[in-house]
Amino acid sequence: MSTLTVPRILTQTLDEFVEQQAAEEGCADESAYFVKLAEAEHKRKIRDYYEREVMKAIESDTWIPYTPDFFDKIRAKVEQRLQAKQAGKTK
């Protein structure tokens, strides 16, 4: 992993704010604070992506409700495939 270097291009007011936030968040320094911000943004974008995908599925007519019966059918299919695979190995 490469090292993050944050150039000192912030205004004094913003620099003081970043220093204060880093201290409040328990970060060792400003770079660690920026890394923490980037990680949080990354997680947010992933969550937003999956929320959009779920909403698309819900709004479409092709989504399948996950009921106990649905999972029973999946388990049965998996069991059949495992049995068929094991039977093929013993021949």
C-alpha cells in the first residue's frame, strides 16, 4: 500500500478544523483523519450502490420474495446436486 501525503494547501481556518477533527476522532495525525474520511466515503458509496440495486429489484416485476419455502427449495436443489456429485465419484 502506498503512503498518503496530504499537501499543506488548506487555509489556516480549514487546517485548524482538520487538526481539531483529527484529535476528536482519535486519529494520530491529519493523514490518518483523511484516510478515515476516505474509508467512510467508500463504505457509503458501496451502501448506496446496494440500496439502489435493491430498489431496482423491488420496483421491477422480477423480484422473488425470500420465504421459508424459497430456502427449502434451494436446500433441496443443493442436496440433490451434492448427492449426484458424490454418486459420480463412487462409480
